[in-house]
Amino acid sequence: MDRKPVGARLLILTLAALALAGAPGTDLSMIHAARWLAPGVDRAVALGSTRPECLTSPRDPEQAYLVEVGRAAFRTPVLLGGQAARAGIACESCHQSGRGNPDFFFPGLSGAPGTADVTSSLFSSHRDDGIDNPKPIPDLSGPKDRLKVSQNPASPALESFIHGLITEEFDGAEPPPAVLRGVAAYVRTLSPAACPASPRRALRISDFVDNAQRAVRAATLALDRGDPATAAFLVSAARTQLGLINERFDQPGSARPRATLRAADADLEAGLAAIRSGDGRSGDRRSGERLAIWLAQSPSWAVVVETAGAESLFNPARLAAADRKP
């Protein structure tokens, strides 16, 4: 089996463990995205809503599969690795829902809000140019002719650019080949023609549940294709989504949804271990069965978590109240 380096595997587990542990306490800094919001931004609005995705799923089954792989990878810090991953930053952090993020501000990396210096030693040991030169974060769902890298499917330019971004700009580990192709496929499928009319909408628990379910479904397809490395990556991406739900349950009375999320995560962790220890076709079959069971059970735990949402920081009123606290 093609396994990820030990360091990368430990990073995956550490990120998931940190996301699903910790004592409750009303502090918006427990929400990862709050840590890179520009000063003066209405944090209740920024953290309680999201930009809608501009995605058109391909009709071709193989392309549709790759888009799902890339969509999941886009939303997990595991793809980038290095200091960015340790901070909890994913592609999604700068390109919210595959678009831009005018509220992004990371100390030492950003100038004006919505900018980032991609040649900084803060995240890269390869591309540091010693110059403070933050640039506007591009909208990946905007007109293709405004983007500096060709997205022509006949050209390998986009895959080459994304590979350099992962392994050099962010010091990440070599991604599984299908993950690299998937991220490129996902970016190519983003289109301004697919953007909903509303510029923002409320952020919901179901968004993260759906992300996790889609990642696990793609993992089962990866196993069907005999690609356990991609399947393992996607299960780790699903665990990231559970952590993003968990970090918003900040009340002492949130014990039940947090325990429910921990149990769902533990089942994914067991599935991940099964994938990594698989012994060929029989091991892949057992791993696939574990993931199928997790998917079948996911509506049950999702109901428990979503029912408790009013007491979490998914509730706009609670989010605003927490933001007003000194």
C-alpha cells in the first residue's frame, strides 16, 4: 500500500484530536476561522455566514469523482501541511467556498484585508524572497481569464501550479496523485455562471455534515479504484469537518453533541486505521464496509448535533453575544 509519510499521518491525527478535544468556554478564538479575520470585521457576520459555492458537477462519472476528491481536499489543512496546517489553514481559508475572502487577515502574511504574501518564510522554507509583498487573494470562481494560471484541461499548468503551492509554498507532503488531479478538477469546475444570486448565506451545521459525508463517499469510491492512499486522505478530510462542528459547541451543556461527534470521529479513525493496514482486496473490502456503515449511521448522529445547534456558536444570537464579551 502507498502510505503517507509518518509525519504526515501524525499531523492528520493531531489535527483531528485537537479539534475534538478541549474544554468548553465562550471564546471566539476557539473557532479557527476567527483567528485570521481582519480587524474591524463584524465577526458575528463573518463567522455566522458563508459565500455560496459556484460549482457545477460534471456529468462524466470519473470527472465527478475527481471533483469530489478535490472539493474535500480543498477544505482540509492536511493538504497544505507545514505551519499552515498546524494553524488550521486550508485552501478554503483564503478561498471561501472556492471564491475569495475579503476578510482574511493573517499577521505577518497579510497587508490589507483579503491579501496574502505567498513568498513568505512564515509558511514556506522554499519560496521566501525576503520581501513583504502581500497580493490580493484571487476569486477562483471569477472569470477564468482573470486568473494567472491557465485552467485549460488539455494543459498540465494548473496541476503543476497546485503541486508547487502544496509542496513548496506551504511545505506540504507530496499529495496522492488523485488528490492533486482532484483539486485541479475542482478549481476548473468553479464558474461565475454557477454562482447563486445571494452573495452570502447563513452557515449551518448541515454544511459540515454534508462535507464529511461527501468526503467519505469519495473515499469509498477511491477504495473501489484500488487507491487506499486517496481513501485515507479523504477520511482524514471528513474528520476535519467534524472538528469544525465541535469547536462551536462551547457550553458546559454541550456534552451530548460533543460526545456524539467524538464517537463519529472514533469510527472514522477506526476506518482510517483499517485502510492503512489493509491487505489487498480483502482489506479494502473491510474498510469499505466500515465507511458504508458510517455513512448509514451519519443521519442519526447528525440529528443529535443539529438539534443542539441553538446552544452552539452556530446560533447567530449566541455568536453575536460571544463577540460582545470583553
